[in-house]
Amino acid sequence: MNTLPVIGITMGDLSGIGPEIILKALSDPKIYTLCKPIVIGDPGSLLRNFPQEQTIFINELSSPEEARGKFGIIDMVAISKLSPDLMIPGRPTPEGGRTMVKSILKTVELAQNKSIAAMVTCPINKALMNDVGYHYEGHTQLIAHLTNSDDYIMMLAGKWLKVTLVTIHCALKDVASSLDIDKIYRTIIITSKGLKHDFGIENPKIAVAALNPHAGESGMFGSEESEIIVPAVDKALSDGYDVTGPLPADTIYYKAASGSYDAVVSMYHDQALIPLKLLHFSDGVNITLGLPIVRTSVDHGTAYDIAGKGLADEASLKEAIHMAIDMAHHRQKKIKPYENSNT
């Protein structure tokens, strides 16, 4: 890219901390040296969260091409202009929920037609999204549907550690029965291709976590390693991927954070997120790998309890913007990065 990439930022739920962290992130002039940020949402919500002693300048756009990309001016695509009583911090409303979803729809559209280089999403209320008629588990599933994507996975990333998940939101008692060879193999492959095409790592080293303590201890503590994980790893190895495992989960994340591996394929939610959040509680980023567009997100929720109080930490959003910029640059160098499983 010879010019600065345009990054679309959705506001999430207007009653959450999304508007506040956007304002805080865009108060850093360095952001404007790296990209042209565009906010997609409701202008009044930003104004409501801005300190009264300061002045905010919003440049409403009819298209991203009109973005000024100038520090001190917030370029914005307005999805709605709700009355203040519908955007009270900590009190979600159906009207705000519809804006929340429509901002996602619009941003995906802009990314698909290449009007923006990447999308960055602020936190949403999943129940509210369903209440206003969009029946998806969350952001990821909605965006995958909009982009006709079947092979996608969640990555959580920070400077020291990157993890991907084979299973995500299911009860711990259901994890073992939810695993199969193809699901683990698929996660390994998408992780490897994501590291190559979105992060510029030409020969990614992938580690695969075991499910059971001590990697099953030769079957003493479970058979999932020998029956499910090893065959998936062997299949990936035979296809030319640099993958190791299954390795005991109590040591694998330390080794990855120390630089031995580029990412860890994890079997379940807390196995991955406990070490990730220990290292990157404030600046972790949620990334969807396998999409035809670049999408990063903050790694936290709407935080209604502190919304509107000026207490929200913008570190995760700033890091999500930085990662989106880097991914867009790397993606620009590649052609059809997710089309060939042997790439």
C-alpha cells in the first residue's frame, strides 16, 4: 500500500464502552500516521462520551474516499442519529441494538468492496443482537455469514503469544466429545495459513496442546491424544506443515511465549485464554482467521458497569487497530490466501 490504509471501526453497543474507547484511541496522533480511521455508528454517542471541556470535530462521510485522516477530526459514517435518551451508558435499548448491528453490516460491505482495508470491532451485546432479529452466537458468526465463510477460526493474540481454539464456547464436560480429527486438522491449517498470509511469517511453527494432563501419560489419563490429536497432527505433517504435538498444556504456552512456536492450537476456551490473558489482559486482540476480509476486535465486553464513567481502557482497541493495519499490509501482498489448503 502506497497510501495509508483506511480502517473501519464499529462502535459496538452504543450503551457500552465502545464510544469511549474509540475516543481515547483516536486521541493518539500516532494512529493517524499509520492509517485513516473511520468510525461507523452514531455521531451523538461519540459526542455524549466526549469531555465537556473539550471540542470534538466529526466529519460525516458519504463514502470512505472522503476521509481526511487528520488528527483532531473524527471521520465517520453515520448509521443512525438517535436521541440522547436512547444512548444512556449502561442501559442498552433496541434502537441502539439495531444501530449496533447495522454498523457491522455496513462495515463488512465496505470491506468487501475494498472501500476499507480492514474492519475493527468494538464490543457488542449478543443477547441484544438476537433481540433485534439477528440470530447469531456473536460477531464472528454474523461476519462469517455475511462473507459466505465456512472455514474460519478464532485467534487471540498479543505481542508474546498467539492462540487458536478448536472448540470455543461449550461446557468443559462436552469438550472431549466435541473434538475430532478433522476439526483439529482444520484448525491447524487455518492457523498456519493465517500466520503466513496475515502476519507475514513465511514458515510458521505451530504447537498443538494436549487435552489431558501430561498429554495423557501414554493413555493413563485419557486416550484423546492417541486417538484424535496425534492423527490430526500427523495428517498436517504429511501435508507439509511445521506442527508439533500434542504437548502438555502446562508447558506449551511458556515455550510459545518464549519464541519456540508462532502459535498454539488449543483444545478449549480456558486452556487458551488463561495464559493469553495472563500475558495480555489489557492489550489482547480477537482475530477471525479464514475470512476474505481482515477483521480484528477488542478482547473484552461492553462493560456496562463502567460505561460513561471515563474508566475504560483503550489498550485492546489500539492494539486491534495496529494488528488490522499490519494484517492489511500483509494481505495486500498475497493472492487468495485461503483458497488452497496446501499453500
